[in-house]
Amino acid sequence: MSMKHVKLAYGVFLILFAAFKYLSAAPSTFNLGYLVSVVVLVVLTGVLPFVLASFIAGKAEGSVASWVTALGVAVIACCAGYAGYFKLFIEPQNLEVSMWDVAFRGIYAGSIQGILAALYSVARKP
């Protein structure tokens, strides 16, 4: 898979991820605060994990190390992003939600980003 294809796949993932996050609890009328919270969530859980995983996996020696590194970094960063989002937006509202319940949501998105980051790092190596 070429870098161009990986970038396209990541772009599709990011658009679908952002749309899902926005539409999952969208208010009936436009709310700027809700939009800002979704943007923060997408940056913390959809952009930073991919960037970190791509960068660190690119430093790994060999394709197996790139895959393991990318998956591990992306999942950990995505779960941490959800935990940070919890601290910023959910905990102050005193909702009956555990931080662990929120943080574990990062496993699926982090796994997808880890695979894409591994493909990207392997594709860009000579």
C-alpha cells in the first residue's frame, strides 16, 4: 500500500470518526459548545494518536517493530485522549460515568489508527 493510499484511508477514517462523534449526541439546534467539545475529542483521539504512532513507528527498526510500536502507541494515546476528554468535559458535569468506561472507548479507534500508522511508516521506509 502506498503512502497516498494510507493518507486517503486515514482521511476517510477521520471524516467518519468526526461525523460519528458529532452525530452520536448532537443537540437538536446548533450549539457551539458541543461543536468545540467534539473538535477537542477528535483532536485528542483521532489526530494526536495517529501522528504520534506514525512518528514513533517510523523510528522503529524493521516492519514488525513498526507494527507493534504503531499499534501500542496509537491505542495508548487514544485511550489517554479519551481520559483527557473525560477530565475536561465529562467529570465537571458530575455525570454518572467512570473514567475507565470512557478511556476504554479508545481501543477501537486506536487500533484502526495504529494499523494505518503502521502502514504509513512501512510505506515511507525505503
